[in-house]
Amino acid sequence: MVTSMRSAPGPSDPRRPPPTERLPLGSPLFVLNLKTFPPALGPGALAIAADLARAGRSAGVAVAIAPAMTDLAAVAGSVAIPVLAQHVDPIDPGPTTGFVPVPAIVAAGARGSLVNHAEHPLSGRAIAATTHRLGEAGLAAVVCARDSRVAGRLAAFRPPYLAIEPPELIGGDRAVSTAKPGVLVAGVSAVHAVSPSTRVLCGAGVRGRGDVRRALELGTEGILVASAVALARRPRAAIDELLAGF
């Protein structure tokens, strides 16, 4: 078990996930997680998504956005870039009040989901089952890991993307690419030793072009960011600053 599970009852026994080559969102990749920050809810989510789509197209960088679940369908219907759920449960649809099965995010227009974010941790069993269900539906899993050791273990599930995010740096002013570069180097090595086609992303504390540039130099293939954009006074300027590092 990687962390304690708190989301879904009784995930089915995981089978081997589909090959990651069928599920790319692009690379290098900029994933923006809006969490449930108040400025990034409702109309704010739509505005930030439009900014990200325009900026990504202008910069020639693959981008994706993960809005709050309540905004998932609206955002997916408003932009052409991939829209991700922030979480999905490895269960069948039906009498499961409050849970989010994969068909629900498919119906909303999502192209994938974050899995095992530090703020919504899952057991290893649930991560495997969720990654498999997303793959079966043709959706991309962006699995999160707290360090290189966990990243290497989760790579066994062959997710198309795996983001390394030390929890102590999430939302802070120090990026893992500069504060703990060894974590990324070891993580990339551990992941690719198990699943060479999995794209490793850098998360936690990424705020500027220098953080992005350093992350790419260390072998990652993109970033997962949140507060640097979602809480910025000028989200488009914050997006442009990050894109300048690619």
C-alpha cells in the first residue's frame, strides 16, 4: 500500500494496464490543476482555461487543465485542449452516490484524470485499478508520487504520465527542481527502469521559467502546477512565464 485509501469502496483486482503509447496528451506537457481555489471556480475556471489554450497554442507547448469537478463539463465544452478530472474512483457506475466512476468523466468530456494527488491519496491497489480503468476507456492517467521511491513503484502500473510532487513543497515558493533536484533525477531513473514510455512530470512549487527549465534539464518531460496560476492576480501572465521555460 502506498498511502491510505479514502475514496472508493472495493476496487476490482487490477489487471495489466494498456500500453501508454495509445494515451498521450503530448510532450513536453504543462498540466494546470485548478484544485478548488475560489478564483478558479465557475467563470474563473472558464477564463483560465481559455487563457491556457491560447497561450499553449502560441508557445507550441502541449497543455491540459484539471478544473474542479463541478466545472469539468463546462470547461471541456469551452476549449479544445485536454481537460482532466482531478480524481476518479475505480468503481462501476450505478448506485454509488458521491463517487465519480470513469464513465462520468467521459460523459463530461474529460480526456483523463489526476490519480493519487497528495491531497487525495489512494492505496496502491486503487491506483492500479484506476489507471487500468482510465486506460480501458482511452483516457490518460496522470499519477502523482511523493518521491522517487514511490514513483518507481507506481511506474509498474505503466501510467502515461507520472508527476513527482514532494508534499512539503506543494503550494510553496521553492520548486522541487531547484530545492530537491536529486528527487527528480532519481525519480526519472526509477520510473524509466520500469516503464520507459511513462512521461515524468515535475510538480510542487513550480512558479517560474527557471523552475521549468531546470526540471526539463533534469530529465522530466513537463510540469504539474496549481497555485502559481490559479491564485495569480494575472493568470495569463503567470501561464506565459511558465511556458517561457519550455
